Amino acid sequence: QSALTQPASVSGSPGQSITISCTGTSSDVGSYNRVSWYQQYSGKAPKLMIFEVTKRPSGVSNRFSGSKSGNTASLTISGLQAEDEADYYCCSYAGDDSLLFGGGTKVTVL
Amino acid sequence: QVQLQESGPGLVKPSETLSLTCTVSGGSISSYYWNWIRQPPGKGLEWIGYIYSSGFTNYNPSLKSRVTISVDTSKNQFSLNLSSVTAADTAVYYCARGRKYYSSGYYYNVDFDYWGQGTLVTVSS
């Protein structure tokens, strides 16, 4: 099993929207609506931002949204804010009761 | 509010066994999945495996031969043992609770809603 593919970095100006892609295969992302996204500040534990492709946990801003098309899932952050600067990881169920993470994307607010 | 706290040695010698414990507070360990996830310095996250409160386990195929996860429901704790460690096992190790996802008559461990703060384990002589 190879890690899901994410861009190493994405940047945007305050107020803009950015999208982070997460590309897998027909054996993981493409087969299951079990994709989640995590936000991680430097030196801190990850935080669940999106689960089951599109759902937001209580307390997560509605500026964060998720989607999926084929083997690629996406996380969109709208109205980008300075506090959104962090690393973001996707994760997908990969069959046989296993889970795969993406390599992570560093979001920079210009 | 559920809280998780990892504990264990921060330094392990090569070829020895890494042992960590995660203590769960603010909620019962019963009826949930409990995971171990690691992150080498400067790198991404890697799922290690999970244990259900009943004791059922499943591991990352790439680590399966070296990993054992166990649970002690009386103490609200679960543990990780990783044998024959090398420098490549140096990482921050996180414990995390898995949400229960229901599909077609079964429950699955598919994402993580509560995390510990993580503990750095260095493998070095």
C-alpha cells in the first residue's frame, strides 16, 4: 500500500479559497466514502476536520469543506485566514480493515 | 471530554522492543476502536494499527510482523509493543480514538476523533 498523494504545499492570500487534493486508487479513495482530513499545527496533535468525505465535526468552521470525484478527494478552505496556516493530511479506508494517510500538505497564508 | 495520554520510554536501543501505554480519561474505553499512529520527524502520519475494546486487533501490513496492541479495560488503557526496532522507528507516537462507521451490517474503524498529545520515541544506542 502506497501513501495517498497530496501536493507538498499550497498557498493563498487571506480571504481566498484554496483546495488540497488527495489522490488514491480504486482500492481506497475510489471505492469508499471513508475519507477524512486532519489539521496539524507544528508540534501539536492532528485534529479531525472532515470525516466521511463531506461531514464536519461539531465546532469545525464551515469554511472547511470536503468532496470527492473518482480516486481523488479534496479539501477546500474558503475565506482563508492566518490561523489556517498548518499541515493538512488526508486519510482513507483502504479495504481489509486498513487505513492510509496522505503525505501531507503545508498550507501557507501569504 | 475524552482525553488520551501516551506514556513510556523516550529512548529505546536498536533491536529492542518499544513499549507505550495510552491512558483514556473522561470516557469509557468500551465500545470504541483505539489506534496507534506515528509520525517520523519532519514526515507524514502512518497508521500502525487498532484494537477494539473486545480485544480484536488489526495492524498495518507493513508493520504487522513486529506489532502487538493490547487493552486493559479495567485500567482504561491500551498499549503498543513494537519489536526489533531500528532508527527508522524513531517517531512521535500518537494514540487516537477511532469513530465507529456503520456499513452493510458491520462497524469499521475509519477515522480518528480524539488524539493524545504524542510522545517522541528515539531509537538509538
